[in-house]
Amino acid sequence: MKKLTALLAMVLLASLMAMTAQAGPLGLDKPIELRFAYGEADSWPGKGNYAPFPEEAMAKYFKAYVESRSNGMIKVKLLGNSIMGSNKQVTEMVRSGSLDLCTSTGSLGSMFPAFDMIYLPYVFQSEEIAWWVFDNSKFWKDLMAEMEQKTNMVYLGMGQNGVRNFTNNVRPIKTPADLKGLKIRVMESPIYVKMMDALGAQATPIGWNELYTSLQTKVVDGEENPVSIICAGKLYEVQKYLTLDGHTWSEDLLTMNAPKFHKLPAEAQQLIMAAGRRAAIAGREAEEYNTLLLKMPIIQKNMEVYTPTSAELAQFKTVARPPVEKWLRERVGDEKVDNFLKAVEEAETALGYKK
């Protein structure tokens, strides 16, 4: 019996040594490929392109970081220009496992309603407050752990699609009263419809691909988007007025299919998480560079631009926020909304906005 036990022990030890010898970098036995979908065109680097678009920056940084740090054991196939479908479609594909990774904007709320809290009108005074909440707050860490359980997706990072502003072709928008009666295109998200209703405008959900024509033919009077998106879609050709009210902060959310992620060795998981964090920063910087240095001069040349005063912004917040906050509380509960607002206050204090 002792001889048999010793023989079995030797066999087990030999097997373990063989498995260890076969394992490559990051504990992977063979190279793997991750399929990463995003919406923006593959335009950088190229002649005359000084910076990539935000989603493109995230995807290309993620690919470069993962492939170089894994010694080529993890390959990343980029699927840009919405070739895999809309934001909602690619998010559903990551959830089901038919895609590995994606960046998405405005699509997670239908699967995980608490995510919609980030769209509370005028909740973030600046972009850096939003970043602090996503990068540093325990609230966000806990919320993303809950998101994974309920959606089958792992949160990897939060890039920036931009700060959303109003455009229209009827009149300058300086106060909430100026929005009354205007037909404003919004994303197909109920929270934006609630906001427009509160401001007295007529919310009209229209897909991005139809927006330019809808503005040109006056199906709608205006829309709301970040400056870089307004410029990318050449909406300045069919819109006269831009109001930089920054009513909501808009995300580029990077997620990965949870079963695929958790099947990877721990070292590979750590690499992917690090790549996600760094890709988010790359996306934020690309968005700000595009907006402030590249796109704003084009907008200013072609549109009448107005920046509301602090008093005017307070009017927008007073009108728009209460009905949307009430709707959110009914949808996700008081505790979550209260904890989110507390995290925002913590960010304001940490960054010096609030003493």
C-alpha cells in the first residue's frame, strides 16, 4: 500500500510538473483571441488626423497594452465602425458571450437600471468629478460588482464620450424657457425623455444614422450631444445654435463577458483589468483633446455658441433634475440614489469644489 501511495504521489507530481512546463506567459497554454467591438471609425493614425476618437483610442490602447504585455499570448481583434451593430446590440452580444469586449454609450440602463443614475441632469459640475466617482469611490466599486452579477459582464473601465449640450435651429437657448415647444432628438433612453419633458421640450428618440437628415428636413428642431460628436456628424451644417450647458456626462463604458474573463488565469485577468483602466484614461484624454483643441474651433466658426451663467445653469438644474430624480428613485430605490449623490459630494470635497 505504501509503495502504491508513493507511486501515485510521483505520478501526480510528474503531471503537475508537466502542466507547469506547458503553461506559457500569464499561465496560458496557448494564444487566445479577444474580439473587441466599438462604434467609431478606424481613422487614426492617418493623414491630417491629430488624435483618435475616444472609443478608438480606448480600443487601440487596450490592444497595444494587452498584446505587448502578454508576449503575444493574448491577441485582440478590433471591430470598429459599428460593424457588429448598435451600442445596445454589442452590449447584448458581450452579455451573451458572442463578443468578448465592447465599449458602449447609453445602453446599459435597460439591463441594469441603477446605471442610469450617472445621467441625472447637472449632477456633475465637471468631468473630473465624474472621473473621481468612477475611479475612487467605494460606491462605484460596489455598484459594478452588482452589475456583474446581474448582467454577466465585468466592468473594466469608464472612458468619456463627452459632456452633452443642446443644439437647435430655431433660437438661442439661454434658460429653460427657451426650450419650451422645441422638438429635440434624444437617445432611445427613457431618462432623456423625462428630462426633455421637465424642460418643456418635445423629446423625439431617433437613431444616430438618421439624425442629420432629420435635422435637415426639420423632423426635429434640435438635438443634444457632446461637441466632438456634433462635429463628427457635421451637425453644424444643419444647426445654428449651440448651448454649452453640460446637462449630462456621457460615458464610453468598457465591459467584458464575465465567464470568458473568469476562465482566464489570475495573471491574465490582472493584465486585462490594468489595460481597461489605462484604456479609460486614454479615451478621456482623446475626447478632451478632440473637443477643446480640434473640434471647438470648427464649431465656433459655424455655429452661434452660448455658455450659460451659473445663475442660468441653476435654473436648468432646478427645473430638470427633480422629476428625473423622482423617476430614478422609484426605479432603483432611495438608498442607491442617496449613496450615489453622497459619492458625488465626496468627489467635490476631495477635488476642492466643496469645503
